[in-house]
Amino acid sequence: MRELSAYIAGALKQPLPAEVAETGKHHLADTLAAIVSGSRLLPGRKAIAYVKSLGGVKEATVAGTRLTTSCVNAAFANGMMAHADETDDSHTRSQSHPGCGAVPAALALAERGKRDGRAMLRAVVLGYDICTRANLALGPLAFRAAGRSSHSFGPLFGAAAAAGALAGLRERQVPYLLSYTAQQASGVNCWMRDREHVEKAFDFGGMPSRNGVTAATLAAGGFTGVEDVFSGDKNFFFAYAAEPDPGALTRGLGSTFEVVNTSIKRWPVGFPIQAALDALSAIIKEHRIAADDVGKLTVTIHKSGAATVNDRSIPDINIQHLLSVMLLDGTVTFKSSHDRRRMRDPKALAVKRRIELIGDEALERAPTRQAIVELRTRDGRILRQHTRAVRGTPANPMTRQEVDAKCHDLMAPVLGQARARRLLDTVWSIEKVRDMRSFRLLLRA
């Protein structure tokens, strides 16, 4: 606890290595793009209406609107929007989506505290470090197997750390921050049954961001409590982890930055579908395949991923539908992956009937999220592509230009071309931002 508290309290004073700072900007831009685009999706619209009804002191902005509200309410709404669909980033080893927790919380406290861009970036990187380490300490695979949601727990601790650092918590206050965070930790894996992605957006982004900011403002307000929630009688790990590794909380802090090990999604769809789209895209480009050429397509991905994306009612997490769209269009865009009406299109349904999904136990244990696509053409050819490192993952990272293009495509329909361009240019030079309240004008629509 002493080591972790000292690190969180001092994180904003420590310079980031150049590579880490650059990658942090990638993930900040990517999450802001998810927030802005998510403001127009169902979970985002519901979150905006909800926080508007609450009122609140004007401390932080709700992206995609002209609403300024309390930092807790803003973090909640922006968190919901950050995971309103499946465009936000993910960290495979910890089974978490760090950005939708850390970035909304950091943005809210940075605005409230009139912090500069350098502090904002360092807080975001800190959030990724604590989010992922919290889950690794819990043992994410066993944790999820027990029915608990690693996608809620890790981002909560990441949000709390980022918010706590920006709130200016001293080392002696951080244990209280973490104790109030632990008391608010919750989440069960029934989110996989959510048919409209609203509760899932709450579980992954809205709840962690809100609760993390709440913990930070409580500690900053002088609330005291348990001084070491991670050890002693009836502690956090005793309550939640069958095989905990508490040392993971601080292992590599300051030398291994987990934002560098976090994936940005090339395609605006659920992460288990990324590798399959990469593989099919390669086949289409190499062999000039179109939908009419396909006799049968078999896609094999990791077992739990297959269960998550198998023929879902939401287009951007339905793997068979998205593979059909790619075969018909040659690519997948934000617009095509969110077109619910197209799920009933006879052409898409006809292609979909030729697609088989297999969940594989061996790929479940693979170090990266992989996919094997085997396509049998009508003229008898067998075309096979095995994607081992998806574009956007740490093993095959996207360039700044690729991230910029993805983000601009997501934000421009909401903010307009010019404002989306200015927002991204500001992120790429965020060290020059003197007061994060200047982001308000860029995020409004």
C-alpha cells in the first residue's frame, strides 16, 4: 500500500518516456473519439438525458452536448458514451477496457481542477497502469470464470487513480481513495445478455468512471477510512479473488507502462471480431473475392470470444453479420457496422447463412487474440488466412496517422470536420494545453 500510494500521489510529477507519451496520446484520442461518437448512440443518449435531469454544479463538460455538470455526473455520462458501442480500446491480459474508465474520470477532474494537458496525459497513463494491475492482482481469468466482471473492476481502479492524482491527493490520502474504490467495486458477467448495450455501457464505462471520481472527491474532501484495504482481516482480495497476486499491483510500476500493452481497435466492432475481419480483409485483397464467390466461410476464434459475438442482436458485436458486410462491401465502417436495418437485408442474410463460427479452446490460451478464416469458393478453391497479430495490437500497432484517421471518421459526423480536426490536433500537442477547460469548446456539438 505504501508503494502504490506513493506512486499514485507522485505520478503527475514524473516525466513519461517519449514512446509512452506518444502511445498515451493515441489512446486519449481514441477514447475521446469513442466518447464523441457514442453521444449519438442509444446508451449515450440515455446517459445525457439522465445527467441533464440531475442538474449539478458546473464543473465538467459532457461531450457532444453543451451541457456542463458536476464532475461525477460528467464522468458517468462520458464513461457511458466511451463504451456506447465497441470502438474503445482493450487490454487482453487483464481482460479490461482501460480507456472508458480512465479517460472520462481524468477529463472530469482535469476540468474541475483547471489542470494542464501534461497533467491530463500523465493521469491517463496512470489510469491504464492501475486498471490493468488491479485485474492482474485479482487473477482475471479465474475472476471472470466465477461470474464477476473484470471489465468493471479494473477500470474502476484506473478511474480512481487518474482522478485521485488530478485531485492532488497526498500519499497519506491515497489509501482512503483505494478503500472507497474497493467498497464501490461491483459487476457480474450477465452483461453479456444485454441486448441493447445500455447496461454494458454502464458496467464498462459509466459505473467505473462515476465511482472512481466519487472515491477521489471523497478522499479529497477529507474522508478517512481503512488504511489498507488490500491486506488484513476480510480484505479486498479475501472477498473477491480465489487465486490473488497482490504483488501485481506494484510490479513494474514506473518501468512497464501498460498503455503500451493496450490495443486500439482498427475496426469499429467488438474486439473478438477484430482478427476475423483482418483475416477476411487480407483474403479479399489478395484474391479479389466478392460475396458471390463464397461457397462457405468458416471462422475460428477463441472460445469465450465466440460465445460473446455469436449471432448477437447488435450489429457491431455480431461476427457473422459483420463478415457478411465485409464480403458485400469489401470493408467495414462505423456506419455499416451500426446499421441495424441492414441485419434484415436479404443480401446480407443470404451471405450470413454461408458462415460458420467455431470457438476454439487452444486459441483461448493463445498469447494474442487470433482468428483463422477458411473460405471455400464456389469454384472449389480453399483460401485460408490466420491472423496472429491484429492491426492495432501491441504486436502490430497502428501509426499516429492511422489512429488519427479512425478518430476523425468517428468524430466528424458529430463535431463537424473542422472542429474534429482541431480537437485531434490539440490532442497531438496536449503538452501545450494550459487549462483543460479549453477542451469544452472542442467537445461541444
